[in-house]
Amino acid sequence: MTNLGFLLKGQGERGEAEALYRRAIAEGGNTRAMVNLAFLLEGRGKYIEAVKWRLRAAKAAWGGGRDRQD
């Protein structure tokens, strides 16, 4: 889902990409999806929410949660 979200974002389908990132996160704590979601949110000017996702991804990557990247 994360890779498909990335492709959709590149094609300008940001709403669909966001939905896929959020689904990947909900289904398994995917850290790459968290980071990609943060980039997408930054592009929309949602800086506070983006920072929250970056922090959550960092926690997950450093042992505070599941570190799935598929």
C-alpha cells in the first residue's frame, strides 16, 4: 500500500495517497508510510500534523513500536 501511495502521490492523486498511507499505518504501523504521510502533509501546509507523524515514525524505528516497511 505504501508503494502504491507513493506512485499515486507522484501522479497528483494526493487524497488517494493519503488514504493508502493511513490504511498502511492502521494495519501494521508501517514507518515508511508514516514518513511519506508526513511529507504529503507538509506539502499541504499541515506542519504540526506532519511533525507528529515524523516523531511517531522515529519512535517506531527506534524500538518504540513495530518497524514494518512493506
